[in-house]
Amino acid sequence: MSSSKPKQMHLGAFLMSVGHHAAGWRFPGVDPANTMNFAYYKKLAQTAEAGKFDLIFFADRLAISDRYDNRFDTTVRYLAQARPEPISLLGALGAVTDKIGLAATASTTYNEPFFLARAFATLDHLTGGRIAWNIVTSTNDGEALNFSKQEHLEHETRYGRAHEFLDVVTKLWDSWEDDALVLDKENGVYADPSKVHYLHHKGDWFGVRGPLNVTRPPQGHPVLIQAGSSDTGRDFAAQTAEVIFSSQPQIAAAREFRNDIHARVLKYGRTPDSIKILPGVMPIIGTTQAEAEEKLRHLEDLVHPLGGLALLSDSMNHDLSVYSLDEPLPDLKEIRGNQSRYKLVQEMSKRDNLTLRQLGKRFGGSRSHRVVAGTAEQIADNFAEWFGSGACDGFNLMPAYLPESLTDFVEQVVPILQERGLFRREYEGDTLRQHLGLERPKNRFA
């Protein structure tokens, strides 16, 4: 009889302001003033840690969206837009948590490699190895205009820059070997110069001499996360990512996505175990299925369709205000924003015969991710089915309204998953890599 430990799922909590649902800020019991309140984020982080989540994750945008009607009026009127800069937030949350991983989004299009390498390495030291970087190439022209650019880079160009950006960052993390510090007080030797390295990088986008003035992070490299689902994005993830946050509302599509990523990973000389795929899911929990469905209906009723269309315009980098609300989403030949998100939304719109008005309400709820409404037992069953069928390695939880929907999941669903042996009862390691079962990268200079 085998004594090997059964495979367990991984759980991340994607914490978006006061709820991932566009109307979450309006839901009863939610305080929308919490968006900039540290005590609130501290409570969320500690709740997720009590639930033994692998990590919590904070997204980022470098602009308030004004793609809809080329003004920010609709976005600011209907959507909770205020949120803290996530790298700063991770530093604060690291001081009030002990085990849980902490992930933040940062753009390769509107940053410099030395700055991000230094920031994430510092955070990894300060948290004892619990940091992850969600790599994005950004979305729209509004962000470009905040960084002295007139328009957003084209899709392929962005990914070309991202490849070089990540190459420089990982070299900077390796620029100090693990045993570079000597700390010999008697002989006055702080570090071994032969174990600290220049990069002398000169590429199409960056010239970086190095070395970093922060020693190698405890994890070697902070965990690398990616969320692109376009063909280019999938290839980038297969080469570089260790966690993928994906968007597949259907189980068959999720299996296809995971199989495709695994095939690409093998092509680049990696093993499938070196990457964890966590599709986004928004659970709505009730004491009965009817109660859960009523919560979902109430949330959907609270979504203003223009708010949802403002979100979609932002994601696509395309002004949807020029189209009739009572006509379907038109086929758009060129999308300079999130191409994979547009494809998902287009498929949903055609499948369900949605007008643009209906699409705005639908997208404002799930943002094209999966929504599961039911009892805690039903949601645990659903998670078990997806995980057991090979559709994923776990889930990126997207609480619809906070803090209640996260607390409900931790108190009601997590114990069921633990009882079934599908999720940890205690943390067995100290670093995020240990939680995820990821190897520590070797130093390329050693």
C-alpha cells in the first residue's frame, strides 16, 4: 500500500478593493470606505492565513480607466476605483502575517528592471521568502499617458520588452551568490567580491550594469506569476512563469488550457510540476442553493451596465460607448488591450446572445471568470471535480464582496476541503515556494 501523500490543491485569494464583483461595494454589510484602510487589509490577510491559503494577491492598474467615452466619469461614478499601490501594501502586510505568500502586480511596460528587482528582493528578505511578482505588460493608453507616452505599445512589442525585462531582473537577483556574504569581523571582510557580479546587459530595451545592492532573495527568485492567455502570453508563461492565473469558465476549456501549457513547458525544457495553474473563480455561498442564487441575483441587480462596459473598455483598450447598448458586441479586428479577455467575452456574448447592455452587467459581475453559487458543500464538490479531473492545480479565489465572502469561504468551505484531504490543515514550510512545491532556482553565476 502506497504511503505517498495525496495531491492537494493550492488556493490563492485575489483581493480586489472591497470585492471583485463590480457591485461588491454596494452589497449589504460592505463598507466602501475600506479601500484605503490598512486595518481592513490586515484583517483580510490574517483571515486568508487562518484558512491556510498559499497566497493573497493584489492586482494593479496605473491609471483610472477613461476608455469608455474617453472620460473617467463613468468609471468613477459607478466603480470602486481607489486602491493602494500593491508593493507598498505587501511591505505592511508582511509585518502582520507569518506564513502566507504575498503577491503584487507590477508592469514590465512602465517600470525599470533595476527598480522592481530591488523592491521585490527587499520584500522577500523582509518577509522571510513569501513574495511573488505578477508580471503584466499593462493594458491601455490611459496608463501610457501617465508615463510620458502617447499610446500603449502593441501586443507583440510589449511581450518582447517583457522577455528582456524579466531576463534582466532574474540576473540582478542572481548578481549576489548565496554565499557572497563573508561577514568576517576579525579580518574586516564583509563580502567576497568574486561572488558578486556585473551584468553588463545591453539589449533592445535596457542597459543595466548591475550588480543589485540587495543580496540574493531567500527564495532565490520571488515566485513569478503570469496571467496571459493569448498565444504569445501562453508561450511567455511556459518559458518564465511558475504560477498562472487563468480565466476558463468551462471545465473542458480549463483542461485544454492546462494541457496546452504543459506541452509548451516541456518544449522549453521544464517539467509540468514547475508551473501551477490556478483559474479564477468567484464563489457565492449560501446556507441553501436558493439563498446563494438570491445573493448572486442581488449583486447582478446592483451592477450598472455602463460600469461593466467601462471595465470592459479598459480591459480591451477600446471605447465601447460608440456602439448601441441594444445591439451585440461587434466583431473587432484589432484589440490593443487584453486580447484573450476579448476573445472570452466575445464567445460569451455570441453563445448567450447578449446585447451590449446585458454584456456590461455580466462582465461587471464575473469579469469573464467563473461564478459558482451554492452551499459550502456544493462549492467544495465543484472544486473537487475541477481539481480531480486535471483542469487545474488549485484556484485563485475572487471574493465578490469583502470581507464577508472571504470569511465565509474560510469558515465553511476550507474545513470541507481539509476533511476530504484536498487541502492542507497546516503550513508545512515557511516560504511561498515551499507552499507551492516549487524548487528554489539555481544561481546562474555560481
